[in-house]
Amino acid sequence: MRVLAIDPSLRSTGFALLEKVNGKICSVEYGLIRNRPEIPVSSCLVAILDRLAELIHRYEPDSAAIESTIYVQSYKTAITLGAVRGAAIIAVAERGVPIYEYAPRRVKQAVVGKGAAAKQQVGFMIRAMLGLRENPPPDAADALAIGLAHFQAHESAGRGVVTLVRL
């Protein structure tokens, strides 16, 4: 089973490809889709959609996991985040990949053990759980955490125990 996990953000969308092989979860690739501040929002959305489409084409994930909408105090931020999530969802849905959404608190609970964990705690736990050499950038760590939450959700449905390792 291979999952594409997405942490949507206009300027730094985190992505991760995780794969479960012989009961072990491995990080295949992770990183950031960066958009410079001077690039218009519309161009950022196209860049996010195109990069995710490229990843889907290359890795052919069985499913995708994305962070669900979060509470923000600014309506402008909420609208922008909604547009980014829309671009990501379209990239995935156009290719027929099933999409699962996970609340940020659920993701942190799955990885750190508490829903109010700090970003540094998430990065540290991701590094430890996947045997990475260094902490991933925060948005990439969040994407990896979303992917792990997805595997955990499927495992808790009665499919057995999961062991985490790095390829």
C-alpha cells in the first residue's frame, strides 16, 4: 500500500510518499512544494496541482491523505488555505486516487500521543519512527505525520500491527 500525504500551504506545501511493505512503513520521498512570495496566488495553485500530479504519475499511490480544514482567525487565510486544499484535492481526484482527510489534532495524536503537540515534537517523532537521519522541514514532517495517521487509521480497523522503518 502506498499513500501520498499532503500538508497544504500556499508557500510551502508539504508532501510525503509512504509505503507499507511486508508490514513495515517506509518513507519513499518527502519534501516541500515552495512558492516564492512574489508569485501570484493563482500561479501558486497551478504549481501545487502540477507537482502533485507529477508525484501521482511517478509513484501511483493507492490513496491520498490530506490535512482537513483548520480553524484560522483570518478569513483571508481561510480562503487561501481552502483554495490550496482545492488544488491538492483536484490533483488527486482527477487521477482517481481515493482521498482521506485527517484533523490536525488526530494527526498529532497518532504520531506524538497528544493532539496539542508542537511542530518540533512532530518532527522529532517522525525522525525517530521512520529512522530518518535528520528532522524533516516542519511542513514535510506534517505530511509524513498525516501519512502515518492514515496507516494507523487503517490498522486500527483490525488489520494487524504496524512496524515503522526507513528504506
